Amino acid sequence: MFSDVNKQTLTFVSEMLRSYLILMGEKSTILRSHSERVALNCMNFSKKIKIEKNEIDKLYVAGLLHDIGLVIMPQPIIDNIGQIDKLTPEELNLYQQHPQIAEKVLMPYAWFKGILPLILYHHVYLDGTGFPKDLHLDKSYIGIKILTLINTYDLIAYPFGAQPKDMNWAFEQIERMSETQLDKALVHEFITYLKPSKAADITPEPTLDIMDIIYEILDELKQEKIALPVLPKVVQDVQMIINKPDYTIDELTGVIEKDSAMSLRMIAVANSPYYSGVARVNTVRKAITRVGFTEVLSIVLAIANKGQYQTKNPLYKSLMEKQWLHSLACAYAARSIAERKKYTDKEEYFSIGMMHDIGKVVLLRYITEKEPEKYGISITQIISGIIKSYMSISGMILRHWRFGKRFIRAATMQEGLLFDRGTDKAVLVINVANAIACKAGYAVMDEVKEFSTLESAKLLGLSVEVLEYIKENIQTNMAELEKNYNE
């Protein structure tokens, strides 16, 4: 799709896609999840049936952007997508204009020209029904038929504002529609693609899907039935002092000493080999002097953040602990990269590394409170659901905690669609740091990638040898760091 586009333009397109996804997530986490599911299913299903690579690229991007016209819609319309009977005639009329609105938004950009028909026709069926009205569908264009099928299925299976439906029931609905509205052969292939292999079905069928639980959590967050976690007061107080131009060590010491647990852990961390000194320190003042003023906030944030990695459900304590170690390893890897590159704000990179998976942690904690094991849901299924949904929650939490836009962007975009020379260096650093943490043995919900394949590392000018060195340093220090952060 973008084979004839120069790098500068590709950078702009990549950033635009990220911006649109953030915009959708801020309007509705369910809308963003719907778009991401449609995009991934379009891409993976298209690969399965072996259509041309260029068409697969178009379908993926169109899947992400097909509902961008909904971003300007009133919230009641968004909340009831997939439940049209709940819309007033005026709301229904406005909702049915979203394909044209999306077309108008994207039309000025020449590189999106190839996906405009997909977006405009994604609610038009083979028998001429659907919307916009009076459009004549080119029935030979397989891309439109695929996007329409997958979008239709997703709206049936995951109606906005309601619990997800049974998969087999959703299959029945699209099979019924295949008589006149959807391509019959594609429907058959798509159902085969979605159905789990019988040979692999060695566990009981869950009575509830993990996405049922996640959508329930998202709905409870939206209705404020459950609250977002609060940034600990000691972190807020330390932030306030450090932001003063003339703060003193006495002020920092006084704030930290008010929290006895924080004081003990600060001293323990200062005595770890990572911050090695001639003699052991035994006071908060000496600990601050040892680690340095600039690192105090990072360490306080890391110690305080440890409290987020808790669950009352004993079945998931080990998973929480592993995720904490992953975040800690990522934070130290991010700082090491910043030091290597001589960036002046290395402590910000540490903090972003520490917080980049906060959405996974909080979502996991909420999920465990729902006791998913009672419904036959495995840890593998839980992780799969979290990976699909956590980015929006990370953004919600970090905005709630009033972190800056650059911090939030780096934490929520580090698993980018495309990286290039225009990508914010903070996004690249956290992507590389995450890969280092995984290669160092702290992978939990992430794929372990070979350093040689990391485009983000190449853009930062980091060789495989440098990444290996940082990885080995992380492995050497993590055991002692883990012990001291836990003391």
C-alpha cells in the first residue's frame, strides 16, 4: 500500500494512525478495541485465504480507520453501536453518515486513496441494503466483502454497551445473512478461520469469554462503579518538591521519612550493588546522597508502584510478581539506553519504562477479582485478552495521574505500527527496553524478539552488541534489585 511512499511521508502516516487510535480510545475504549479487532481479523483472515499483500495492507489500515467518522458522534450513539433499535431516528440518521464523514476526513491525504472505497462501503451489503444509500457495490472487489463481513460479525458478537454474544450464535447470524447480504463462500471460510481446532480443544469450553469480563470492567470504569488507582501521596509530594527550583535535601528527606516503608526500601535500594558505595548507608538522607537527587523520584515511583502489583487471588500472585520484575527490568534498561545515548532526561525514561505496562497490571488485578477460573478461563486466555485491551487503560490511568503528553505517548505507543526517523525517541527507547527486558528473561505478556530484528534499535543507532551488553548488565543486577525493592 505504501511501497511508493517516501520515508518522510511514511512517518507522517504512521503518526497519524497512532493519533487516530488514541483519539478513538479517548472517545471510547470499546470503539478502539472494535477497530483493532476488525483490523487484525482482516489481516489474518486475508493471509489465510491468500489474497495479494497490497490488499492485506489496505484491509488492515481500513480496519483501523473504518469508524473514524464516529469520533465526532454524540456519546449515546457510540454506546449503542450494534444495538440500532436503541437509537432515536435522528441518532440513527447521524450514525449512518459515519462512512461519508470518514471518507471526508481521509480524502485530503493521497496515501489513503486506496482504502476510501473500503471505508465508504463497509456497511453496504451484496443485496444493496445497508448504508449509505444509493451506492452501487462492485461485487467483484473482495476487499470490500471481507471488511463488511468482519465488521458485521464483530458488531454482532461484541455489541457496544452490552455483553458479548455466544460465538456460535454470532456464526448463525452471519450464515443467515450469507443467503443475500454477505458472500457465502467467505462466510464459510471466516467461520472455519475463527473456530478453534477440535484437535487442540483439550480444556473445557469456558462458560464465559475473557472479553466478556474485560468489557464488563471497561463498562464499570466508564460508569465509575470501580475507580482508577490513585497515585500514592508520597510520589505526589516528591514530585511537588522536585519541581521547585530551590528544593533542598532536607525537604526531600522529610517527605520520604513520613512513610516508614518507603524509607526502609529507599535505604535498601541505595545499598544495592547497582548504586554501590564504599560503606552501607543507614539513613534516608544518606540514601538520597548515594543515588543522587535526580534519581530519587524514579526510585520512589518504582517503590510506590510495587503496590499496584497486588492481587487477593492467590492463583495470580506469581503472574503479578513476574510482571513487576518485567517492568523493573524495562525501567533499568530504558535508563541504560538513555545513558548510552547521553540523553539528559534519563530518569524520565526510567519512569516511563516502569509505567509502560500499568494498563496490563491494573486490568489483570480487576480481572482476578472476577475469579475467571470459575468460568474455565485459562491464564493464556487472560493474557490474550489483556494484550488486546490494555493500551487504552494505560492512557486512562496516566492521564488520571497527570503525566505529560510525551510520557503518555511513549508508554502507550511503544508497540507501534511503524517506526521511522520521525518517531519520538522516547517511544523507540521504551520499545527497545521492553525487548531487552524480555531477552533478559523477564518476558511475561510479550514476545521475545531477536535484537537484530528491532527497527527501533536501528533508528536509535544501537548495535546488537550494545543491546547484549545492557541485557547482561540487567541480568547481573536484577536479583539484588528485586531483593532490595521488596525489603
